[in-house]
Amino acid sequence: MKYYSLPPFRIKMVEPIKQITKEERIERLKEAGFNPFRLKSEDVFIDLLTDSGTGAMSHYQWSALMMGDEAYAGSRSFYRLEKAVKDITGYKYVIPAHQGRGAEQVALPNLIKRKGMYVISNIHFDTTRAHVELAGGRALDCACEECFDLSLDYPFKGNFNIIKLKELIEEKGKDNIAAIIMTITNNSAGGQPVSLENMREVNKIARMNSIPIVIDGARYAENSYFIKLREKGYNEKSVRDIAKETFDLADVFLMSSKKDGLVNIGGLIAIKDNEELFRQCQVRVIPMEGFPTYGGLSGRDMDALAVGLNEALEEDYLQYRLDEIRYLGDKLQEGGVPIQYPTGGHAVFVDCGAICPQIPFDQFPAQVVCNELYIEGGIRAVEIGSLLLGRDPDTHENLKADKEFMRLTIPRRTYTLEHLNYVARCLIEVCKRGKELKGLDFVYESPILRHFTAEFKPKE
Ligand code: F0G
């Protein structure tokens, strides 16, 4: 018997969910242009689209909401949030934003000083890539080889490929690199962790070449707990100390707080000590997000976040969190479903290229499996493959992703293991008909971030 740790909470309030019939689901999916993003959530039974802003707040957070100070400038809530962020990161400057992409649109253009500058990341998240490109930059991914070998048991599949990183800097010229973004955990590689050893090497290379380091830390707490579990020498350290050591290696922290902030909305920019960059972000945040002491958040949002940031570092919570993902991964593997193994911090990534090898990458095999899973069980998942990757900004050719993933993303403190058992059962059924499934053609495709709004029709 494998051991999975128990949830360190009990349920105080529930949100009823209902399941519509299979016939209704087929109809709803057609209306949605075969794109689960376009479904109404009331038509979804179990929503695994994202772990972003979909978690449950604790009663400490709900009571903190009542303390919200809704002042435009200098609210008490801001100073409570600022203190929490400074305590965790050790950074000097803190600016809230309405969510992660708000933080990106404020900070990234201040780093990308010239058109055509490069930003290198282990893997850019899609909005991060979009903001690099909107600021005139070019986003380069530099993931370690191990992350593409899905069955390889490797502890830090989120790592940078250090040799490739050095080569990229050499090839493009260090003065043309605007920043290195360490995405922790590495969402697009399967929520896979990045080791401190790897981040230290990235830091050494960046320092040698005077390139700023940004942490894209939506899930930095989950990453820190993986380090505690897997990295030599860290088992006895607290997650808080590990997180601090991580932040010491970077200059800027951008966060979508909708993940490890345990809130439904919110984002953060924190800057270690670069006063000039802080001033530039202060100037930009006002027209883009809001005054620098609220950045698009209400006082109550900031108070809930101040509490959530600390709760997400509690180790019994993190142990349960990583175990529920592992549980779903184990159930799927037992049923023969190909997944990124070991499982990451927020989701199980399913290898849909292996489930339906007959579907070419530009007919989006993982989107096809997402649609089938919805029809099978009212479960909404998300494509992380060639559809999400989009087109080359210069040639406009469809880019081919390394893997055609479907992400089963688990919201925090929201679903029970019974729900996850059901998800596994439904997906195992879908896999049985994988080889018979047909690809998709675009009916509508937007020029940027196409996966959100695209409409499709199934191939004849
Ligand atoms: N960075 C990473 C690593 C993310 O995973 C996300 C969002 C963002 C930045 C942007 O933050 O949504 O608050 O604006 N990820 C969500 C997801 C949407 O489903 O993975 P945001």
C-alpha cells in the first residue's frame, strides 16, 4: 500500500456541483467550438482547467478580508502584504498587481530595453512569452533534456539546460539578453521542480554576464517543498529557509498569487534592491494596474493574500498538496495512461501524442483528448501542446511542441480523492478509444494567445 498524507483541514462550506447528461455535454461542446475554454463552468462537473484562482481560502483568510482597508493610497492592507512579502523574500521593494500577467506587463518592458532583445527561461509560461513578445523581445526556452523523457525518474525535470544556456548567451551576445526567467515550478514541463543547485548555476552564469534574473514564482512554495524532499542536504531545512535561499539567487520576483498565494485574484512584483527598476515599475504600474499601493487589488484582496502567502508555506499543507497530485498520477499509471513521471506540483500532464499518435501536431491531439474527457465525464482539462505554443512570430508557421500534453490541473484544497478516482476512471475509458479519434481544424484563430478563444471543427 502506498502512503498518501491526509488533508490538514476539514470542510466548513461547500459549493454544490451538478452533472449534465452526456447528450447535453456533446451539444455544449459543439456550441463552444470544441474548445473547453469556451464552456460555461455550470456545464462542467469537475473543473481541472487550472489551479489559478480556483482554490479554497481558509477561515483565517476569510476573516482577514474583513480587515481590508480600501484606501486608494497607502492602505493598511498594503503594508500588511508588503511585510509578508518582505519577510518571505528578503526583497526591499513590493508592488501588487491584479494577477501574474499584470506584474509581467509592468516589469518586463522595463527589462527589455531594446526591440529584439532575448529573454531566456527554462520554459516561458504562455502569458510571459506573450509579454516578452509584446515588449519587442524574443522568448527562448532552455529546458533540460530530462524533461522530455516522460518515463525517466528524475527529481528535477524543471531544470535549465546549463550547457544550452551558456551557448545561447554566447550565440546571441550577453548584451542582447534582457533577462533570465527561472519559472519555478516549471509549469509547461509538467509543474516540475527546479533544484537549488541548478538555480545556483544559472545565477553564476547570469552574474558573470551581468544579466538580471527574474523568478516567475507562481508556485515557488511547491518548488521549495520538492527541494526539501529531493535535494541532498535540504531535508532538515524549513521550506521557508529554502524559499529564502531561492530568492537570494534572483533580482526580481514576479508572482501570479492565484496559485501559491492561495487567493482567487492577485499578483506581485518584488525587487531585491534595484531602486531604478523599482522607480520604473512604479511609473508603469499607475496607468496599467493602479496606484503602487494597490496595483489593481482591493484592500481585502491584499489582506487575504498576506495570510495566504504564509499558509502556502506550511509543510503539512504542502505534503498533502504534492501527494494528491501523486495520487492521481499513480491511479492513471495503474490504468496504463501515459503521463509525465514523476508528477509535478500542481497537475498531472498526460502524454496525448502517445494516446492518439495518428493525429498530427497541427490538428492538436491533446485538445482532442480534452474534448473526449469532457464528453466522457464532464471533466474540463487543458491543452499544453502545439495549440498553446502558437505560431512563430516571424514566419507565422505553426510551432511544434516537444510534447502534446493534456494538463489535469488540481485546484488547491478543493476536490477530494473520490473526485480524483472518478477523473482517473473516465480518462482510462477515453484512452481505450484513443487510436480512433480524429484531429481538429480551425474555424477561428486569434493572432495571439489563440488557445483561449479558438473555435474548431472535427476532421471528417
Ligand atoms: N507564470 C506562470 C508560471 C503561470 O503559471 C501563470 C499562470 C502566469 C505566470 C500568469 O499569471 O494567470 O495570474 O496572470 N498560469 C495559469 C495556469 C493561468 O493555468 O497555468 P496570471
